[in-house]
Amino acid sequence: MTSTPAARVDALYRYPVKGLSPERLDRATLQAGAYFPGDRLFAVENGPAGFDPQAPQHQPKIKFLMLMRDERLALLRTRYAPETNTLSIEQDGRPTLNADLSTEAGRSAVQTFFEGFMPDELRGPPKVLEAPAGFRFTDSRSGYVSIINLASLAAIEKLVGAPVHPTRFRANVYVSGWPAWHEADLVGQEIKVGPSIRLKITKRIPRCAATEVDPVTGARDLEIPRALRDAFGHVDCGIYAEVIEGGAIAPGDKIDAYAPTLPL
């Protein structure tokens, strides 16, 4: 087993609507076999995609509004309130829309907004989709929890010669304390987070052009996938994990290699 240096959770984020604003969290509760809570609950279909909520199947992200192609999305500031099912949208620093996504009228209002906000990017009528139970609009079928090592981002900053905002990578868990690229060696292993959480690292995350977009300005200004490919021959940065045992997670929680306690 690869030795796991002392590390801690630095920050937690969820992305309630695919392609829209990150939401920083003070804590979250993970459940075994489940996705990161509140993450990728909704997506905006960019023209008919054939998604069937009665028999949900993973769809390529190109079928939805997303940052890989639609950098204008980064100009919006959005917030989802699960207690009221309300999506709030700010444009140019001004409140623009509050819509209840549990109602047809609310979803229609969001669809009308995007028809006006980005008509040239639409391939057909936009449609707000809600993930049915047990499904999420993640980029990967097995993308239950995504993890980024902040030291790896620091290494990328050296490659591109510029600051790299962590939320370019739209991860759920940001980790400090690991050496750069250590996370890539953890695939197939388990880690323990805090007193009770066990995560199995399942795969590396290949990066797309979404990381080229500055999440603050919306500018497509850094060729991060190209820099990774030129330096390492691949575009991987970050890892996906499956929740084996759940529990509460918060910034500051310690991360260790998982070693089961053997009976005496």
C-alpha cells in the first residue's frame, strides 16, 4: 500500500446545477454508496438529449449547458436553496431570477432566462432536468465524490505560469497536505476521513476545456489540459472516490490511509 502523508480537508463544495456556481459548505454528511450531498441535482438540457427520468442513463456532458463549451455560464452567480427548491440567479451583480425548480412555472422561467442569456449557444430549447433518486448529472458514471489535491494545483500553476483558481476543477473535496500528484497513486486504495468516513479511490479524473475558464471572469484564459498533456502525456488531475462508510465531513478533518483494525 502506498503510504499516505498526513493531510486534511481544506474545503468542501457542491454544484447543485451542472455548469453553474459552486457552493462552499461548512460541513456535509456522506452516505455509503451515495453521491456527494446536493451535488449535480439538476442540469439544463441544450436541446433534446433523450434523457428519460424513468430510466435514467448517463449522458455525455455535451448534451447539457456546461463550462467546457459555454464559458458565459461563469458570468452568472447562482444559489440553490433545497429547503424551498429555489434557484437564484444574479447577472452583472444584480438579482435576476428566483425560481422554484419543483414547479413547471419555475423551470419554465429558468428556461426562458437561458434562451435570452445565451441564444447563440443553444442547439434547441433549453430544459431544466432534475435527477431522479439514485442518479446525478456527473461527468462520470462513477463520479460519486471528486477530490482535488491543492499541491497538484500549485504544480499546475508552475506549468502555466499563472494563478489557478481551485474551483476551475469543480471538485467536492479539496485536500491540503499531500505532495503534488500523490492522489494519482491512491487509485484502488482506501482512505479514512475524520473519525468514520471511508472512501475507496476508484479512478483519476481526466480534464477537459472547462478548466480553461476562469470561474470569476468567465475568460477562457489557461490551456490547462494542454499543459498537462505536454508535461505528463495525459490530462488527469484529481480522483473520484466511492463512499464505503459514511459520516460527517468538514474542513479540518484529518485524512489517513485506511487500515482495518484486526481482531486480537
